[in-house]
Amino acid sequence: MHQDIEEILITKEEIQERVKKLADELREEYTNLQPLCICVLKGAVPFMADLTRAMDISLEMDFMAVSSYGASTQSSGVVRIIKDLEASVEGRHVLIVEDIIDSGLTLSYLIDLLKARNAKSVKVVTLLDKPERRKTNLSPDYFGFSIPNKFIVGYGMDYAEKYRNLPYIGVLKEELYRS
Ligand code: PRP
Ligand code: MN
Ligand code: MG
């Protein structure tokens, strides 16, 4: 285990098992629909890679980077597009792939945007859901694990851009972010 990690919340094996099950459900829904899977950079990269391979159907991938900014550490719900999609979503079945839903502000903005661009359907799959922190009434169509309000990193999730490559999801030692 990495020295900065207090405890492992979800092991590599638990992630892989859950991702397979989600992929099975998504295969049912999206076979023959040629979905456009949209990875929200950067956190969703490992989940996107594992999930889409496990889905094992014909699909397309695109990538989007957004940043929410506002007063202090709290997100204002104002989202800025850092990197837009290359594909047109018009008439497409879109699946947004996220690593975690926290306040839900990033996703509710994205969903509205993709609907405004005339996607045929817009659904959300997230590996993790932190419902305690929600500030919108958004709930994911598919989620892997519902988790408590702890400071977690790994499997795409960062603290100051570190730890994204950990193969498990761990709780960060408190002394590293309290100062
Ligand atoms: C994190 C996470 C989600 C978003 C969730 O991304 O990966 O995309 O925040 O927060 P919300 O539900 O409160 O909007 P972040 O903005 O840290 O960017 P990153 O993926 O590049 O780390
Ligand atoms: Mn993110
Ligand atoms: Mg981040």
C-alpha cells in the first residue's frame, strides 16, 4: 500500500468485479445502439478504459475536460469547458462516464449541455457516488459503489494531481491535506 494511504476502501479486485457487472448491464442497454461514451477528464480515464473494454460491444469514445470554479473550495456550479468533444452528439445515444459524483454540479451542467446539443439520449455511469454531498437532485443511471464522505484517491481520483494511478481506492491520510 502507498505510504500516504490510511486505508484501502475498495480493493482492485472489488473494482474489477463491479466494473464487469456494470459492463454487463450496459451491454444489455446499448447493444446495436453504437453509443458515444464520453469520458470526463481526467478522473474517469481508468474507469472508462476498463468499462468500455468489458462492455465488448460496438461503441465510440470521446473526451471532455471541464473545470468548475467559484468561491473558495466550493464549486459554484459554473462550469468552464477546457476541452470540448470532437464528435457531434446530435441524434446519438450518449453515455457519460464519470469516476465520482460529489455535488453533482459538473454532471448536471454536462447533461444539460448534451441535451441542448440534441443528443438522442443522455445517461450517466459513475463508479462512485457520494450522495451526502449532493447539491442537485441528480442521480446516476448506473453506479458502482455508494461511498461515505471521506477524502479518497486512486483509480483516477487525485489529490493535487497525485495518486490517479493507484489500482485501488484509498482514504488519504489526513495530515496530507490538513495544514
Ligand atoms: C472531480 C471528479 C468529478 C467531479 C465531481 O473532478 O472526477 O469529475 O470532480 O464533482 P462534482 O459532483 O462536485 O461536480 P475534478 O474537477 O477534480 O477534475 P479531475 O477529474 O481532472 O480530477
Ligand atoms: Mn473529474
Ligand atoms: Mg480532481
